[in-house]
Amino acid sequence: MERLREAAHAGHAEAAHHIAMLLTTEPTETDSWDFAMAYVGRAAKAGHARAQRTLAFLAGDTDVTAALGARHGFAAGHLESAA
């Protein structure tokens, strides 16, 4: 898990998404959902399409969810420029 964390913190989107998914099922981590959301956000920011769809879905943004379903996601950095 430590190597995944290192990769995620170095900007590897797939590693961040993988950690997020692992944390959602981690019974020993008291703040697992908070950490999972932080890592899925990190993955989305780095351009990870599944993470972007997950955040759009959880936010209830059906337009963005549909747009992301039709493409491979927003490029890294696009989410900041849209804010």
C-alpha cells in the first residue's frame, strides 16, 4: 500500500484511484471514506476518467456524468480551469 501511496502522491492517477477503491472497503481505517474521497479527487484532478465520473455521480451532476460517459474524461488540469 505504501508504494501505491507514493505513486499517488507523485501524480499517478491510477494509483490514487486504486487506493480510493481499497479504502472504501477498509474496516480498520476510521476515516476511510474521507481518505477515499481525497484520493478519488486526486485521481480525478490528474485526469482519471472513472474517478471523474464517480465524483460527478456523487455530486448529482447528471450533465457532467453523461458527458464523461461519452468520452474518456477531462484532461488533467481541465477541472481547475473550469472552476
